[in-house]
Amino acid sequence: MTPHETPVIAPLELDDLPRLMPIERAGHRYPWSERVFQDCWHSGYYLDGAFRGDTLLGFSVVMPVLDEWHLLNLCVAPAVQRQGIGRGLLDYLLDQATKAEVASVWLEVRVSNEAARQLYAARGFETVGRRRDYYPAPSPAPRGREDALVLTRRLGAA
């Protein structure tokens, strides 16, 4: 495997949790707990991983709700960021949503996460709202919270 070989996207299983957690902890200042991920699997959410060989590089968590999907978490290991892995996971999600005839995909993103905002904009997501004090944030952020932008992308289904 070459370091920049296109990753394979595949569904994650509960057994993948030990490989997923180090990426979550390294990629987020306020990571989800193992229990949150377990609840996602038990609730029927879609958890997909980007792999090079047996190495998990990143993952996404999607909550399906009627004809909408909500991207809850997209995380790439810091050592392999800026290599198109997040873009690959997002493109896979959009392709799967289109095949499932989903009407739209929704997500929240930190106002300060410029890299993610650029990725989502490049994939056709539009800002439709703002959630005040949505994310935990270190001080001196106001009240230890940070706003989220609400983004959506309409797909082929109407």
C-alpha cells in the first residue's frame, strides 16, 4: 500500500470501536465516548470507515431520519488529514444517500472549522442556520461554547 492510495470505504462494526476511538480522541477536542458510538450502532445509524489495508484512517456517522440523513460525525486521523480522506467519506455518504433516494443531507459544523466548511461548500452544502452555543469550547470563548452553522444539501429526490 502506498501512503496516498485511495482508501476503501466500508461499513464499520461494533468490533471496530477500539480502532475508531483513538481517531476520535485525536481528532476532536471534545470527543464522543465509547457509549455514544455504541448507542449509534444500536440505533441503526450508518458508521462507515476509510481503510488502507487493515488501517482505519477516518470514519463517518450518519443518522437516517425519514427522507433525510444527518451527518453527526466525520473524523480523520490527524496524521492523514489533507489527503482527501474526509472528502472520500463525504462523497461516499452523498453517493449512498442518492442511491437511497434521500431528499437531503444535514449537518452542523463549528464556525471556527474553516477546513470542514470549505469541504462542505465544495460539495454543494449551503448554510441555512446557526445554532448558538452548540459546541463546547475552551475559554475564552463566550460561556465556554461555540456556535455551529447548520448546513444542508438537497439531493435528487424531491
